[in-house]
Amino acid sequence: MSSIADNIGSVTRRIQKATLQAGREPGSVRLLAVSKTRPADDLREAAAAGQTAFGENYLQEALDKMDVLADLPDIDWHFIGPIQSNKTRQIAAAFSWVHSVDRLKVARRLSEQRAPAMGPLNICLQVNINEEDSKAGCGLDELPDLVSEIGELPNVSLRGLMAIPDPDQSEADLRLSFRKLAGALKDLRNRHPDAGPLDTLSMGMSGDLELAIAEGATWVRVGTDVFGARPAKS
């Protein structure tokens, strides 16, 4: 059985190879280790192997891990799950990135509840790129107005876009989904040059990270290929 350190090395090599094949700058794509449901000891093992960015979906679970791993100051916590309005205060206080903002109300609450002394909270807008009824996210047509309004908020930095494309698409359609998100980000940069850095595409997971990198991903979110398969529920 491979260790978490071995897995991180394998995924890192995949990222490096895909980055090189895409003709992109080395180091321009970062690994976000998706650590939801994983025990704190697994994160500690990953951190010992050099992994610093971890993505969590469930607030209370994440807060518990933060307490256990408080002796590791270099961990960079990313919230990647659905956001309930009554949880924004804790998210704003505990995380450095939020990848799953899909409406102005949530962005406004995060801005109001982020302590200025912490520095801006990095946020990405989640886009429902394939218009799936079962998925959260705003539509591509909503982005210009959202970006314009969020760009005026203090205490948040609008970094870019996130999407979870339909995994049942063909490879060609999946590539097109990634390309659409990248095109949307480029269009927003041209239309709203002062809205924020707009330098981030959070897209691609274990099975499709090479395609995502070829189309411009800057964060790839990988869980199983880092931590191994989750134990089957009894």
C-alpha cells in the first residue's frame, strides 16, 4: 500500500508533466489536497511530505482538525463545500481561501465578517458550468454582475473561478467545459480589470487533472489519489 507521501509525489509528478506538456510555467499549478472525512493524522502525514494546502467541505469537521493541527502554522486552509449563510462568520475567521461562493449575499457576509487584520479572504466564484440541476454554482451569464459587485467589497480578494464539470461527459466535452471556464475568466479580466486579481482557475480532480491543466487550471483538487480510497461504510 502506498503511503500518503508516495501518493503526493506521484500526483505532483503528474502535475509537473501536464504543466510542461501544456507549455506553461513550472510551478504555475498547485495541488489542493481534498481532505474531507480524512483524520487529522492523515493531514499531518501529508504536511510532513511538504503538502500545505488542504480543502475541506464540512465546517465543523474542519474546525476540529484545525484545533488538532494548530502546531502546524504553515497549513493553508481552503473551504470548498456548499456555504450556508449562518456559517459564514466561522468560515471568514478560519480559512484563507473559499472556492465555493455562488451568490452576492454570501460574498457580502464573508466580507463583513472577515477581520481586516487578517488580510483579505481569497474567494473564487463557483460556476455551474454544465447547468446541472444537482450542482451549486452561478451561471456564466450571472458572472459579470457578480464580479462587478463583489469587486467593490472590502476584506475579500476575488481571485477567480471554480467549477466541478459533469464527470460523465466525453473527454472532448470535459475539455470544452474547462475551456469555457477559462474563457469566462479571461473575459472577466478584460471587462473588470479592477475587480480583483482574477488569476485563479480551480478545476480538475484526480481523473481529469491533465485536461484541466491543459486548459489553464491553477489549482487542482485531489482527494483519493492523495489519501487513498475511503474505507467502505459498514
